[in-house]
Amino acid sequence: MDNIRVIKLRLPLDHAQISLLQAGDAVTLTGTMLVGRDQVHQRLWQLLSKQLPLPVPIKGETIFYMSPSPAPSGMPVGSCGPTTSARMDPFTPALMDAGLLCSVGKGPRSQQVVDAIAKHGGLYLYTFGGCGALYAKSVKSLTCTAFEDLGPEALFKIEVESFPAIVAIDAHGCGIYEPSM
């Protein structure tokens, strides 16, 4: 275990940082990222398809696919584990076309998302299901930024410090998942 290299990344990410990463690299994230799931993605996609402005800029942003649990005393958020990324796949290429750079979740992605990541020099980071309490320790603040009517599934911005993840799909479209047969 001592030979595992962990790359410390600062958010927001940029193409120079991303271009040095390879599928399988262990990383930690420090800075701010967006948080949203299915309904947030659908609303953002609808706004884009109607050529309407988004409630927050997404150019260069990272989005974490999770829904925060209520915060225990003294913490900004409760358990905050990832949700299945494939549920966001219908919307991800359009969001990447609009400038989204990185997504964070669990599970494999569709070929359309892999192609969009490679096209835009983006990134997909894998986080482990069942580790929501661990990830919550990295969250320093949580703020609702849009779609408050969705409750815990609204669009949030979180500040994280040393948030652990694995590069699942790198900027060249190389990934940790076996190709489908």
C-alpha cells in the first residue's frame, strides 16, 4: 500500500491538471464542486435545450452525484455517498458541451459519456458506495444554489478538503471498466 501515489488536485480543475491523470490514479480534491442528481440534471438539460441561462455557471465545474443527508450537530452535511452515475448519462454530454469538466459518482458510464469526456478533455472520478460517512468528513460547507424546491435533491455547492476519489475515465477516454461485450 505504501507505493500508491495519491495526486492532490485543486478545484476548480483545469485541463493542465486533468491531462496529467491516468485511469486508475488515486486523487484527493480540495476546493468547491457542485452537487446534483437526476432531477437537477434534467432541469439543467431542459434549460440548455431551450437555450435559457443556467442558474449557476458550469464551465470548468465538477459535479458530484449525490444527495446530502441531514447534517448531524456540528457538521455541514450528513452521509454523502455517491449515486449511480449512469442515471445522469442521458444529460452528461450536453452538460459537457456547455462546459462541465468533471463528474464524480459510482459505476460505469455509457459510451456516449466516455466519448464526451474524451472530446472535451474531461474527467470522471469514481467514489465508493457505502462510504458516505467518510466523504462527509471531507465536506467543509454546503450551500443550496438552485432548485431549492427539490429539497435534498436540489443543486448544491460544497467545499471539500482532501476528498478521495479514483480516476475512472481520463481525458483520453481510457477507463478502469472492462469494455462491454
